[in-house]
Amino acid sequence: MSETLAMAVVGVGHFGRYHAQKIARMPGVRLAAVADLDGARAAAIVEELKAEGAAPEVVTDHRELLGRVDAVSVVVPTLSHVDIALEFIESGADVLVEKPIANDVESGRRLVDAARRHGRILQVGHLERFSGVAEALRGALNRPLFIDSVRIGPFRPRGTDVSVILDLMIHDLDLILSLVEAPILSVDAAGAPVFSEREDIASARLKFGNGCIANITASRISLKTERRMRIFQPDAYISVDFEKRTIRTVRKGTGASPFPGVPPVAIAERDYSEGDPLEREMAAFVAAVRERREPVVSGEDGLRALDAAIQVTDALRGHAAFVEQVARELSDPAAAS
């Protein structure tokens, strides 16, 4: 590998555009090319980047770049993740692929196995791991017993090629899996499509092998934006506000008693540093490529998050079928007998 890392971005839609911007500004990295089926869109991105001294090549077929770049960021619709990432891995490039890693676990496993077989770095774009909250929480956790997570926002047509589970909830699934570090034993879920053809709102309850329970709600049809997580453990209650970037911890201790007859507690609130999560993600990927080490969010991590999301989806569909069956029986008692 040369001293300057040659990178490309495949897919420069809404989010891929930001990938191209971050790469173009990174020291020791050259944005060699941007690829998009819409050549005019790719050319427009390049025009924007010229002001920053970048002059990437524009291609409409990503295969023109195989064997010509050291690393690539794949920011295309989920259905195309595996095929495109596989081509680059087999051509000798390291790959950052946006979340979810794939549409199904089997396809994702093919990608992970190929990266291992070819000795390539594979990182999955679970951005929440780079927000600063994961690191801040790990230092405060002690056997979490219950986690309540809410991630809701207004409807946007972008991202509706997948359900809200793969679009939004998977962020919290990945973060919770990294914090709990135990297998999922059971999943209950409910949800519904409202504005799109796929589920736009969903709620899931996960039970983990260490006894922890997690309730996770995700919606892309809300009138407000809210991103919160509450964690209960034997010695403390921890509340995270992702919008305000604050963590409040209420811990049994030597502080003041909040109410008569209630044991004293120590209450602490602090900000956590978020910086630019995408910039951190890109920097972590480049560091993993240069040092040939496991990335912060590995292909295996991406697979675990995808598997959890599919378990939630299966549980949701099973619940929907049950509700329909009950409705039929109530409307036609004879059918029930």
C-alpha cells in the first residue's frame, strides 16, 4: 500500500455525499473516484469537492475501479451491499459498507467470510458507535438489568427501501448488543407500515442470556424527534439523551435523600463528546486499514446486529399474523370452531 491511501465512494446519494466530503478532507488519503449510476449527480459532487482541492474521477460503473483503489466506502441501497462489496474485496480492496451489512444473514456471512479469506478489512457503518456515548456508557455499566430505548423522528422518503427496523432500530440493537454482551434468548415485537410499504413503526422486547431485558421503540412517522436510552442496573439508573448529548446517573451513595425515607443518592450529569461521528467512523476505518487490525465495528458485529433485526422482524410478522387470525375468528365465530 502506498503512503497515500487511494479511496473511492460507491453511491453518492444523500449519505454517500457526506462520505465523499469526509474522505476528501482526510490527511494521507486521496479520494480517487466517486461512482454512481447517476453520472450527473456524481459530477455535481466532484464540482463541490474541487473547492477543497480534490479531483476524483467520475464513473457510472463501479467495476471500472476494481483493482485501482486501496479502499472503498459502499453507500448504495442495502440490496446491493454484498455484491458490490464482494467485488472490491476480491479485487484486493478494504471495504467500509453502510449498515445494515446485508439484507439477510446468509448474504452477510458470505461477505464476512470473503473478507477473512482475502485478508481484507471489513467495517460496517453503525454510526452510533462513534457518537461518544458507547465509550461513556461502558465506564458506567455494571450488569444492566433493563434497558429502554426510544428513537423516533418525522417521515422522510429516504431510507424506505427497508423497514424502520433495518433503517433506525438497528442502530440501537447494535449499541445494546455491544453493551450487554450476551446472546438473545427471545424476542416479542409489534409494528405496522403507515406511510410506506414496509414497517414505519415498531416496538420490540428482547430477553438476553444474562437476564437483561431491553425494550426498543423506533418510529419514522412521529411529529417530533426523540432519541433516548434508559438503563437500570443494581446500583444505578442511567439516562442518555442523544439529542442533548447528556448522560445522567442516579446512583445509591452518600448524597442527599431526594424524599423522606428514601436512601441517599448521588446524582451526576455530564456531557459526552460527540464531535463528528461520521468523521470518527472514517478515521477509524482508515486506521484499521493502515494498521491491519480489527475495525471498531467488524463484519461480525454487523452480522449480530442484522441477525437481531431479523429476529425482531420475524417476531413482528408473527404477531401480525396472530392479530389477523384473532380478527377473523371474532368476525366469524364459526370459523374458530
